[in-house]
Amino acid sequence: MAIKGTLKLPGDKSISHRALMFAALADGESRISDLSTGTDVHSTRKCLEACGIDIRDDGDDAIVKGSLFSNPAEPLDCGNSGTTIRLLLGLLAGQGINATFIGDESLSARPMNRILDPLSQMGLKCENNDGKLPVTIYQSNLNSIEYDSPIASAQVKSAILLAGLGASGVTTVIEPALSRDHTEKMLQGLGAEFSFNGLTATVSPLISPLESFKLSVPGDSSTGAFFAAAAAMIPGSSIIIDRILWNPTRIGFYSTLYQMGAGVDCLDQWDEAGERIGKLNVFYQSLKGVHITKEDIPGLIDELPIIAILATQAEGKTEVSGAGELRVKECDRIHAICSNLERMGADIEESQDGFIIHGPKQLNGAEIETFHDHRIAMAFTIAGLVANGDVMLDYPECASISFPEFYNELERLKQ
């Protein structure tokens, strides 16, 4: 069996969340094409609608009518989506909204202080459950701050910048390393008084609504990583990925894949709506181990589960360090990766902030615990393609959080 064909990815999840939020702040109607079909983005849409924002479907497009926000009548259910809760905390704080945020069991266990601390410094009044959900925010007069972030996090940075749109004075965020920069690109492109230079982003309060826009969301590069990994480690495989997001802050996985020896050719690239988009050919070549350090993590944090699968088929040692953030994602992903790969017979050693894998190693079929984490489910589905015996997921449905069509698309590409 090989993986072959042309892949059309769902709209990028990170851009989809932000497009909905910025359209809500815009003057008039914005049209968004190729919006992510994942459950996470649907959570953002439902929360915005609960705050008085009119969103309707027109064929495959979403039409968002920007307007003043209103206090939601019920708690805002963010489901499993960390991006929804963290960005909306900043957005709604800046708009002077009273709201309570809730989520599923997984999201309710995730830390929110990394957002609440800087927002509190800006003057936000809130209540929370020891830094976790539920969180209630109250209408507050926000002041600007200069925030030196202890972590490189697009969610932290975006929440503060969104809050800054409704604060008095100029708000600045300084990162220790560059995280994904979609918020900055959108702010700059939609008429906000905004600047960014290196690791520093600065925004002034909105004195008028943002400009309405039309946007075709590029393909999700994080979702594409699973298919690219399959093509890279199965002999005879080759896939074309068209209209993939090729933003420099999002292609760490593909750079790592190339370093591991896989065939990765960028056939074309162009700029569209402030983002770089590409067309890739990914094909099988023998793989070798790599060393991934703390400096690499911001650019490939979501792809580390599938990198671990690749490492089991690579010659030599792959070491991942500085990835402690994985322990507070949708689940403890370090534990999920290591425990499931051990069941499959991999040579893997868990550390506090990463893991070491020696390969190549023949994987065996096993029962996989997904921890209801979409990236664990998809990564171990790909592992099943090279395993002896069946891989059985306890909750395969969680892939719908980011890509409901994942399993059908993978079947289509099998030859």
C-alpha cells in the first residue's frame, strides 16, 4: 500500500478562528470561504453568535455581519477549543462584555492563568476556578500594558492584542521567540493602528471598526502534516498538497521532515491576503533521526505527535527537548505519545519535557488511548499504516475537532 494523489486540506484552523473574530469587529459584511469544518471553529462561531454577532451560510461561505457585541444570555461553551476560550477572553474583555466561559472536561483542566494574569494587569475583573474553567469576566475599563511574555504563545499574544483594541493607550507584547503571527497579519491588513517588529507587537485602541473583507482560508498545514508523514515513511508514496498555508511560523514540521531526509519539494508559492501559500510534493525517502530543541518548538508544537511516529521509522536517535508545553495541551501529549508507542513496541524514553526515540523499529498493532485528543487520534492512525496488526483507537471520533473528513480522505489516498 502506498499513499498517492492530490490532497485538498480543510481551511486552516488558526486563521479560521481569527477570521470570524475580526469579521465581528468589522464594518459591514465579511465573506469567508473555505472556513475550517472542525468542531473547534464551530465553537468560536457559536460563541460569537451568542454575543449578538450575525453569521449565516451562503453555500460554502460564511457571511459575518460586524456589529456591537452584547452580553450572552447563557455561558459560552468553548467545547474542546483552547483557541476559542483564550482569544475570546481577550476579545470580549476589550469589548466590555460580561460573560462566563465553560468547556468540556479536557478544556476545563487546561491552564488559563497565562491569559488571565496579563488581562488582570490590564484591569480586567474576573472570577475563575483556581486558574481554570469556569471563568467569568465583568465589564472593565482596560488599561494598556507592555507585557513581556514568559512563553512564546500565539494564544497569549493574540488575547492581549485583542484586548488592547478596547483598552486606553498603546498595548505592547514582547515574546521570547516568534509564535504564529496570523493575528498580527490580520490586524495590519484590516486597518488597525498596529505595528510589529521582530518579537514586539504594538496595537492602539480602535477608534472605528475594522475594514470588512473577503478571505479564502488557505489549507491547514498542521492537518497536512499527517498526510505528509504517511507519504514520507511508506515506500512508493507521493502526494501533492495544494493551497497549503506556507507562513514561516507554521512550516517547522515541513522543515523537520526535510531534515529527516523525506522528499519535500515546494512546487509553487505565492502571497494572498497577507499570507504565504504553497503547493507541495511530499514523497518517500529513507528517514534519519533529528534533534529538536526548545528553540524549534513554537513552530511545530502541534506536529510533535506525528513527528514521534516518523521517528520510529527513522535511522538513529530522535530527541525532543524543551516541549513541556505538550503536557498542557488537549491532553498530556508527552504521556500520550510515549505510552501508546510503548504499547506498539517502539524504543522510546519519556522525559519531563520531551522524549527520545531510537529507530527504525517495527511497530505492532495495539489498542490506542486517544485521551479524546484529535492529534493523538490522527497520529496513531498514521502509525497504523506501518504496523503489523490492527491499531484500534478508543475514540476515533475526536478527529472531528479539527478535520471531520480525515478518515475518508486518508482512505481515498490509499493505493
